[in-house]
Amino acid sequence: MKTTTRLALAPLRSGATPKPQNVLSLLTGLFLLSLALPLHAFQNKVGDQGAAGRTIAGLHNIRVVASTIDPTNGDQNPYGLVVVPKNAATTGKLMPGDLLVSNINNANNVMGLGTTIELIQPSAAHPSPATFFNGAASPIAMVLNANATNVWIANYGLEQNGLQGDVQVINNMGVPFAHGNITAPQLQGSWGQGFNGQALGGTVPPAFFDTNVLTGAVYRLQKFILTPQGPNFAGATITRIAQLGHAGHTILNVVGPQGMAWSKMDDTLYIADPVNNRIVAVPHSTTTTNGYFYTVYHGRPLNQPAGIALNPLNGDLLIVNQGDNKMIELALSAHDADGGHVVGVRLLDKTKVQAGGVGSALFGVAATVDPAGKLEVYFTNDNTNTVNLLSVGDFDGGDTE
């Protein structure tokens, strides 16, 4: 099932007769619409490649930015990925354009025993990972607050059952806040992170979002307290705003809501629901309490969707599949002639994904814009322990659909 915007014609009042000029206007409008739909479909599938760099359909170059293996303890298996906004006024170790990558495995590649977050500077002559923080507990996902002064971490926990999971907040020097660990039963099995982009003390309250992979619940965290020692995150309120699918009981087989992306246009939170192979949306995410959400897209080419990012040039969703190592771009308002939302599909790793997830490469994804105004998409690759960049380049003859 694909949820689309429908053209609604207002019904006539009972017994009313349409005027000839209204009939003519209606027929003219429908004729123009019939012409516009195939043209739009053509533009989505072909025209965006001509306007190279606005969607993933026009990005043809994949290169390795850096290794993600921690240089001090050998942690590996990158999952979480964030890029520091280029307009962020940071004063710590994080500079605009920098990347943070979390590792969830240790040096022996034991799933769930990773503790580190890497700082990578793509602008360096030879980018390499540097330990930004070593004190997490299987950090699955991360998100930055306004101005990149705080890093929020979804810790699954070092036990395979996820029952020791929590949310952890550190500053932009890589140091935990005194009241930065938020521990509650709802936050066990933390798996995804999101943020509504609002600054503390602003007219709209900041809200962070966390998913519980063990229960399928999505939570909103708010009402942080300012103290002389800094913000007290441990006093946050926790509200469930959605209930999605989940399966499995340990980090080796759990599947549940993962990537999240928040749109400032209408306060909508988009969430990957891999168990049901769909993307859902929670409207009014900063204030809602009724648990309502709707399906944005369901079915192929989604294949166990994981990480999500917003295309900064057009607001499209960029989604990475764990089931086939592909990236999907979905338009949220413009549709193909067949009613679909798909703008582009890119194969990011040619390894075939086998039963049980062997060969699955993708989780983290983040998007930005290069100096020429072209789209750049970073993504983590678990198969190679690297962070990579999808960008404008020479057409390689493959990898597109």
C-alpha cells in the first residue's frame, strides 16, 4: 500500500446543475493534469539526472572517506552517523562538516560490545578516525542538538537482551554531562534517535525522540532543566507517541523502529518501521499524545529500511535498506504517474545480503550540500568498516534503478 495525495473534486449541492463555463474549466483542468503527470514522472526518473546533484538519481560517485575502526581499542561495526551542520556555531571539538560515527562491536567483532564514537573530518588531507568518546554502551544511533553543542546517544546496552539500555548525552568536547544519563524502563533497548531542531529556551520546546527496539515504541523526551552545572537531562519527561512493529529478543536478532528524521516544515517525524517494511509519519510530533501515525510508503523498493535522512535541497527522504544494501529516495509531495513516491534507487554495496542479515552493510545516513550546491550523502558500511560519500561524479553505467 502506498499512501498518496489525492485530487478531491468538491461535490455539487443536491439538485444543482453545473454551469457550462464550470464544466469547461473542469475539463480543461483535468486535461492539463493528464499532461502534467507523465511529464512529472519523466522528470523524476530522467530530468533529475540532468539537474545533477539535486537527488540521488544524479549522484554517481561513491568513495571511501575514512575507516571507522577506533584507533585506540579497535571497536568496529559502524552504525550511527551524524554530520555537523555547516551553519553550526560550535566551540568544542566539533567543527561544521565533521562526522561522528558510533561503533557497536568490539575489536573481536563481538556484537554489542562497542563503546566508542569516532570523530572524522572529511576536509582533512587524509581523513582518519579519532576517538571522540569512549564510554557508550553499544551506541546504535546518535543525533545532535541545535548548534551541535550536545550529542544524544541511543545505547542498546552491553547485555545482549538490551535491558541495560539508556539514553546518554555528552557535550561537544566528548564529555558526559553530570545529569546526562536518562535511565527508564521505556528506554531499554534504545535503537534510534531524532531531534526537533529547537534550541533550549526557545518559543518551541526542544524534543528528542528515541525508539525501543524491544517493544516497538517511539518516545519523545522533553522538559529539560537548566542548572548552574548545565542542563539536567535525567529529569526529562518521556511520552510514547507511536507503537510500531518489533521482533527478536537479543541484539543478534532484534528488529524494530530505527532511523528517524524530523521535518521543520510541519513538525512531522518520519520513522523507519522495518518489521512492516514501511516508512511512517507522526504529525505534530512535538506536542502529540494520541499515538496517531500514518503510512508514507509501504513495500518495494524498501527492504528492511534502517537509517533515514532528509535531502536538504528538496525535503525528500533518503533511506538505506539493510535487506539489500540500497538507498531509496522518496518524495513526500510529488508523485510519479503510477502514484508512487520513488525518486531514485542506488546500490551502495554489491554484497548479497543472506538470511540472518549476513552481508548487510547499511545503517547510518546523513545528507549535506557541497560548496557548489550539490547534494552529498554520507553513509556507513558495516561490511568494510568505513564511512563513504555518494556525490556527483562520472556516470559509472550501473548502480541505478
